[in-house]
Amino acid sequence: MKLLILPLSICFMMLSCGNSKNTTSENASDLTTESIEKIRIVGTVRVSDTGCKLHIEARENDGSTFNLYPENLDERFQVEGMYLKFYYTKTNTELPEKCKAKMSATLSDVTPLRK
């Protein structure tokens, strides 16, 4: 009986170690896929006196356009008509009343562009 317990314990340990390695490699491939899908977009800053004081007319790479309300745009980029290139992450923050934007977002890696 004692001779059976030792080999079974060793087999169990080997199988459990193999499962954790597979889980880790699956998580790594998910992270790689997410980073590949991230694409920078271009937009024009719009400043107004009513509604949201600031929004960006953004253009996707396929040519479609949409308005977004940036939550964290640095003051040096808050200039009417300034062209920017950036990444964005959609947030669930409420938009100000009479705002033309379709969604609120946090921006990252913001770069001014010349047109």
C-alpha cells in the first residue's frame, strides 16, 4: 500500500504543474492580442461656450468619424482646431448637458500634428 501512495503522489504533482503552465501561456496570448488591436487615431479639438466646453472630432482609420469628450486632455492641447494623434479608452462618465460627443474617454500618448 505504501508503495502505491508515492508513485500516485508524484503523478498528481506532475499533472498539476502542467495545468498551471498552460493557463499562464493562454493569459500571455490574450495580452498580446489586446496590444495588437490598439490603434492610434487622429482628431481635431473643438472648443465651445455651451454644452461640453471641449470635445474631439475623431476619425477612425476606416474614415468614419465620431465625437468624444476627453476627460484628461492636457491644457496645452486644448486649443480650437488643434490636430492630435492619440489612443483612447472609453469610460462610463456622464457627458455634460447639450454635449455633441457620443462618449467620454481617457486619452493616452497624445501627440500634436501639423496639417
